[in-house]
Amino acid sequence: MRRWTQAARNAWPGWRVAGLALLAGAMAAMGQEPLGLWWIALPGYALLVRLVATGRGAGWIGLMGGAAHFALALNWIVEPFLVDAAAYAWMIPFAVVFLSFGLALFWMAAALVAARLPRPALAFALALTVTEMLRGHVLTGFPWALPGHIWFHTPVIQSASLFGGYGLTLVTLLAAAGLSRLRIVPIAGAALLVAAVWGLGIRDLSQPTPPPRDVTLRLVQPNAGQALKWDPALAQTHFDRLMRLTAEGPLRDLTIWPETALPYSLDLHPEIFGMIGGVGHNAPVAIGAQRIDGDLAWNSLTVIAPDGAETARYDKAHLVPFGEYIPAGDVLYRLFGLRAFASQAGAGYSAGPGPRVIDLGGKLGKVLPLICYEAVFPQDVRAAPTRADWMLQITNDAWFGSLTGPFQHAALARLRAIEMGLPLVRVGNTGVTAVYDAMGRTTASLPFQTEGALDVALPGALPPTPYARFGEIPVLVLLAGLCLALFLPRRRTVG
């Protein structure tokens, strides 16, 4: 133990360098939504690469930079604890420290590996890409606030149709590695790389888009505050609001409610099926509802026909750790009454069987349902058993406040549309409620945190993109080739 402590002290880079690492991580976070300041974020990543490439204290530098990045980029993590502040606000410091430093361990690992390899600047760009891919899968995954997400406000984001969000991360970090060298040739190479993907994005955006489908959707945004959403005294008020927003307006082909919008359990109140079906203008209604069977509960999307029959159901498969389930949750619930934040039954929700494409028939076609968190994961979208005609995300982002979380979540859903070449319809309790075409462009939206309904046309789909066909394979191949390049002998100069 004494030997390890001494080694750690020897590796400490000093407070000046640690402060620069914190600054670099904070700059990198400025590129995330809703700011999107890529021109600050990219130099931030370059500064972090340069600090790691010095070798001394690389692990500490990666840890400090990552912690600053995640603490700022994921500041919305405090919001769920403020819904019932009297009970949970004391957990905020622990949540912030646990999340930011826990995720920063992936950056620390990348820095430690890079410091032991030749060409450490390039090595860190490659190692951090690999650890960010691991972050998207380990312990159910959390691919939020990737370096490649700094490009949402630019045409560069269109390159996700070629190689996805991880490919954008690799491009971003390679550009940062070039800038970090502070020499003409590497800086010029970084500029050319960014210019190339920027130009590809402009080219893609100039291409003709498929015409919209002959489908009209009604998107319902009830704007129920999270602190009041499950108040039994307000259940009828919330239900009446949903019914009114569904009944108003012209004819449509489908009405959509957000995640867990229904304040009652369908299984305990079967008469609700007929009530909801009767107000949909002779068209089906897709609702987010909690489903209960004995001691088990599911976070579900249910499609109700005009005659009140349930025609389709999807149970959320990728649950939010501690939000919708707790590891060993049954034991902790029995002993201490500890339950997941979002669940309203037992210790937490049960997971559904996995991705599913629902055939709604007729003009509506095949839809891939995504409930809240599931739109964050490209691997879940690609795991669908067949290609859908469009994607539908229902969500309740009231948990995440009004500053950053809902907008980052919506941007990730938009990224799925670009990656797959499919339109995505997003219906949120408080927002963001919007429709994105197959290139991720917003075609319609409701104002954030307002009550209302929106009638929209469903955009058309593009043919399967390269990313939809090949997923992460091109990125993995490129990473392997660049890793081999690390060990190529350096060119010697004569003099």
C-alpha cells in the first residue's frame, strides 16, 4: 500500500497541470447541447491531449479532465433529486461526484494507456475513442456526452450516417490530436479533416429528401410537472387534459401520448381502453402507461384502436439504472423501502424482451418504438429485428429540468434519425416534442414546457445508410489500422 501511495504521489503532475486539465475538460463540455460551442470544445480536447502526451501524471490528467467534463455536461443529474428535495436533496453531492468521477475513469484509463505507447497524442485519441465505445456498453452503457456530440449545430453531424456517433468521436479526437502538436503540418491535417467531414455534411444536406408520407400524426404534450404527475388528487385532472388534447382538432391517422402519461394503470382500470379509443377521431391512440401484473410493473407503450381494443404493446427493455430499477432492488425494497425514482410500483420496473418493430398497418406502416432512455443507444436501434418505416420515441424529460438534460436527450434521438436514415417522431411530457426527418432536421415542434397538441406530417425514409448496414465495423477497422500505425518507425532526418 505504501509503495502504491508513493507511486501515485510521484505521478501527480502538480496543481498547475491539474488545473489546466480541469480547464480542458470544462472547455470540452461547452460543445455539448444546448450550447454546441464546438470551436471552444475542440481546443479543449486538444489541450487535454497535449497534457496527456507529456507523460507525467497522465492518469491524473485524464481523471481531472473527464471529471470536469462530465460534471458540467451532465449537470442535469441534480434535477431528479430536487423533485422531492426534502427526501433526496442530500444525495446530490454524492450523485455528482459518483457520476462525474466514475465516468472519468474511462478517460483515465485511456490516458494511462496512451502515456505508455509511442506517439502519445495519437495514442490518446485512439484510446479515448475505444474507452468511449466501452462506456456506451459496460454496465448497460451510457453513451451520453461523447466527444463526437459537439457537432450537432454543424453539417459535420451528417457524417453519423456513415460511421455513427463513435466515428464522429474518432474524427473529433484525431483533429484534437493534430491541433495539440502546435506545428503547421499536424494543424493543417486537423483542419483538412474537419473541412472534409464538414463538406460531406453540406453535400448530404443538399440532396433531395423523400416526400412525406400521406400520414397525419397528433402529438400530445400535457406538460405535467414531475412533482405533481403522480399526485392521486390530480389524476383525474391529468387524464381529462390528455383526453381533451386528443379529442380536439381535425382528423388524424394516429394520436400519440408521451411516456407514462396515463395517471392510472390500464390493468387495474380496463374501462379506460374504451374511453381513450372513443376520442381518437376513429383513429388509434398510442399511449405511454405503466402496466402492472401482481408485483411486477412495466414501462409500456400501448396502441388502442377506436373500438377500445389493444392492438399492440411494447415494454421498455433498456431501463435506467437507479431511475427505473435498482440492482438487487427486491431485497433493498423489502429491507429498506428503497425504490427506483421513476417506478410507481414495487422496487422498480421489469425489462421487456428487447427491440421490436410494430406493424401499425395501412398508411402508418412499421414503427420502431423507443421509450425515453432507449433512444440514447445506437446498438439498441440497430438491434431491431427488421427495418422500420419510422421511429417513435415517447419520453418524460420532466425529470431532467429545463436547462440541459431535455435538449441533450432530444439531440441524441435526432442522431439516431441521421444514423439510420429514418424519420423520428418524439413526444415528451414537457418537451422536447418534435419531428425529425431522415437527415435529423426538425420539421415541426411544440414550444418547450407548454401544454398543447401538434398535428404533423410524417416525413419519408431514406434507403439504409452505411451506418445502418455496417454499424461500428468501419470504425473498428480504422481504429485497428491506426493502432498499427502507432508502431511504425519514425522517419529519421539527416543532418
